[in-house]
Amino acid sequence: MADTFYNQIAENKRRSFFLALIVVLLFGALGFSIGYAVSGDVAGAGVALAIALGIGSALAVGSYFGGDSVVLGVSGAKEVDPTSAPQLINVVQELAIAANIPMPKVYVIDDTAPNAFATGRDPKHASVAITSGLLEKLDREELQGVIGHELSHVRNFDIRFAMIVGVLVGSIALLADFFLRFTFWGGGRSSSRDNDKGGGGGLQVVFFVVAIVLSIVAPIVARFVQLAVNRQREYLADASSVQLTRNPYGLERALAKISEDQEVLEVANRATQHMYFTNPIKKFEKRSSGLFSTHPPTLDRINRLRELTGEQPLDPAEAAPLAGLD
């Protein structure tokens, strides 16, 4: 089993970094092509790309230092201690030791829907938030599986990784929107015509067309890549949780219980849904309309866990209640 989950961990890391590289390349290609389309030379393209990177970096710094407190505040999370939540604190402590990371701050969200998330820029500044419903509906083994998953996100720097990818995707959308608006109001066309009259605008026209195409396509592709990155990091955290707990069964049962639960997590929203253990916005809710899936299918996650112990995938009767859930 050890060899299997180490292989899963390595494969998921490779896929995550490859997907993140696609977002970086999209951002660079869009920034350079817009810069060349507007300025007509390589130097101007470089300046435009540098400005775009500067804006993206500023957004990243703000998210890096203040993102966790915003998420915890929006979620209505309250910090707990060994007196108010002894079993929860005990489970977090033992798994933090197993993960070789500092003890994170522990929060409880007063909501009957079972779920959890981790946040923080690094293991020294991490927090774990668990709903009261999770504590009420899961046994200790299942709770260990969920906490192991969330602390794996902390240990693997998934929060930072997702933040960087998210900022890049947001920057691509902003850059594309700016250029399309600029083009719509005629600034780009005028610049292009002026260069054509001077005889040196042929390449600029090509980049102008490329920039328009990328401005339309890149934000969509980047969003899909971001979702794929999120799903790969969930697979990675599942495998890492098994590494910490040495018990895939608790995590498997927790996935099934939480995904099948019909309670609605009111404090979740589109901006935070990707952070949770399972998708907190259920498919039957109005909030789910038009949303892309931020999590892998629960059935797929469970079957991957079963691979770790050499078991067969769930049979059709067992799989039916989980079909379509994430």
C-alpha cells in the first residue's frame, strides 16, 4: 500500500505543476501579444508584460497576508481550545505531529452541514475550520480522515499553490477584459492603422489578431485549468491523508457521508467553495446553477482510495447513491 500512495502523491504533484505551468504560459502569451499589438515592438510588449506581472504580484501579496482572515470571517468561524472541543483538538494535535507541522489554529463553524477547510499561507500560519455538523455526524476514524486531508493541504502548501494559480487566472481575466474594452473603443484599431501607414505594421496586425483570440479564449482555458489544478490537489490530499492516518477506510466513509448529506452549508459561496473538503454547494441548490465542478467526483475519490488497499471499485449498487456527487 505504501508504494501505491507514494506513486499517487508523486503523480498528482507532477500533474498539478504541469497544469500551473499552462496558466503561467497563458498569462505570458496574453501579456506579450497585447503589448506587441498596442506598441508594435518587443520592448513595448515587455513593458506591458511587466506591468501585468506587477499587478498580479500586488494581488498575490494582498491575498497572501490577508486571505485567511477574510475567509474565516466570512465563514463565521470561531476559534476553539481543548476545553471547548477536546476531541477535535486531540485529533488535530495527533495528526499535526504525524504530518510534522506546527499545531494550526482550530475553528468551528456553527452549521449542521458537515464539512471542513484549511487556510493560511504556510504551516506556521495555518488554520483548520470544521463545521459543528461534521463533529456531530462523523465518528473518530472518519474525523481523522477529514483532518488528515485538511492538514495535508497545509503540509503540501496547497493553499498557497491554489492562491497563486487563482491570482494568475484572475489577472488573465482582467488583462483580457481590459484589452477587449480597449479594442472595442477603437484604440487598438487606430494604433494598428497608423503603423500600417508607416509600412511596419504587418507583424503588429498579426499580434493584434492573436491578442484578440487569446483575450477571448485564455480566460476560459485558464478557468478550466484552475479547476483541474484544484481537483488534482484534492486527490493529492486524499492520498496524503492515508499516509498520515494509515487508514483509508475512515476517509472513504467520511467522503460518502458528507457527500450524501442533504444539509445546506449557508456560509459557503462561489469564492470559497473550492477550499472545502467536499463541494459545499449541492447540485440541487440554486447557487449551483452555472457552476463548474471544483472537486473531483466523490465516487472517483473513493475508488482511488480503494486502489491503495488493492480493493475493487465500489459495485454498481454501492456506487449508485454517490453518482454525480462531488
